Amino acid sequence: MLRRRKKDFLKQVKSEALQIHNFLKQKTGLDIFVKPILVFSGYASMSFGLRPIDGVYVIGKSFLHEFFDKDPVADFSRFKIEEALKEL
């Protein structure tokens, strides 16, 4: 019998956010906290909110605009971030 390994999505998202943080710091010199976000597109039976679970924001796609409007990136660093992310 095959056992399915349980994936720790919250741990994975936090790890990837840290990798993006380190990449941006190296490329831009900006020490920016990257918020880990896990977005679900089609789980109507789940309830979502804008409070983090173990440091990760778990939201439904309908909350994306509200999430980004709540805490916008400062304009002075937005260009540097966009340019650095184009390399990925």
C-alpha cells in the first residue's frame, strides 16, 4: 500500500517567501519583509479571512484586491522590486 506524504503547505509558503526576501535583498539592497500568502481559487466551502495562520495569509481569490489594498508597497521601492523580479 502506498502512503501519501502529507505536504506542509504553510511551511513551504514561508520558505519560498524567505527565498524571495533574500533574492530582493541581494538584488536591490532593500530589506523587505515578504508576506507569505497562500491563495485558493475554488474552495467555496472553506472560509477565508485576512488574518494569518501560523504567519501565512490563507485567502480565497476574492480577497486578493482587499489584501493588496490593505498594505500597499511604498512607491519608492516598487520600481526596484519590479525590476529585480523580472529576472525570475
